[in-house]
Amino acid sequence: TANIILVVAENMLGDKKVTVVFVLGGPGSGKGTQCSNIVEHFGFTHLSAGDLLRAEIKSGSENGTMIENMIKEGKIVPSEVTIKLLQQAMIKNENDKFLIDGFPRNEENRAAFENVTKISPAFVLFFNCSEEEMERRLLGRNEGRVDDNIETIRKRFKVFVESSLPVIEYYDAKDKVKKVLLHSHND
């Protein structure tokens, strides 16, 4: 029973017991679409780290202004800032099951999240998609997004591999990674 108690204690947020699932995958791996399905069928609340940061900027708070300036200067928003926003969102929400999308982006994010929140994810959904397939999708969806050109796509993919794969490997070693293989639409 000692183990069971530990797990419960580990995933407390304030006085709330939560289940967290991290959703990771390279740019264009179809995370968004799949998250919607999970929300619909399994009753999770979808939290996107990027959306939370954008909402904070829009709110015009001091925190938002600081985040905006950092992004403008091309700096990475400190883990603590994103984690605080995720924590607040989880506490405010009635739900106790959360899909966290696009975070942790790197090992430092991951370690900080676990240290600050004391939350360990139930598992990690990893959308495994080849670079060719992502390129095809991103170029195909080119909705006038500035970041959807081939050089930028390759750069984003390289960043993803260098920073996010260590996170996947960390959780893989704990048997917490569920890989979702995505095939091209024409299969």
C-alpha cells in the first residue's frame, strides 16, 4: 500500500488530485487533432502551453508584458513562468484530468515541472511522425503561416529532435511513453 499512497500524494495540486498526460510530437505531427479526440472521448481538459502564454500576453498583465518582451527578443520563456500558468489553469478548472500539449519542450522544462508541481505524468503520448511526412503536412496546410516554409520547418524539426527527444527517452525508460505512429493520409 505504501506505493499507492505515494502515487496519490505525488499528483496533488493544492488539495486536488490530478491526472496529467503530456502530448509531444514534432511540428505538424497532428497533435491538435488527436487532442480533440481524446478530450471528446475520455473527458480530459486540453491545456496548450502556447495558448496559455498567448492568453497571458493578451490579458495585458505585468506577467504578460514580460512574456511578450521575452518572445520579441527571441528569448525562451523561463520554465517557471509556463509552469505557473499551467498550475493556475489546472487549479481553476473543475476537471482533474489534463492533456498538456507542447510542454515539456526540453529536459529543463521537464525537471522544473516535476520539481515545482510534484506531478509526474500518468503517461506521455508521443506522436511519432517522419520528417518527410511533417514537411508534407506543414507545406500542405500552408495557411499563410510565416513558419510554414521548408527551411523553417527543417529548423523546427531539428530543434524538436535535439530538445524534446531526451524528454521522450527519460519517460520511455520509465515505461511511460505511448507512441502513436501517424501515417500519410493516402495510405
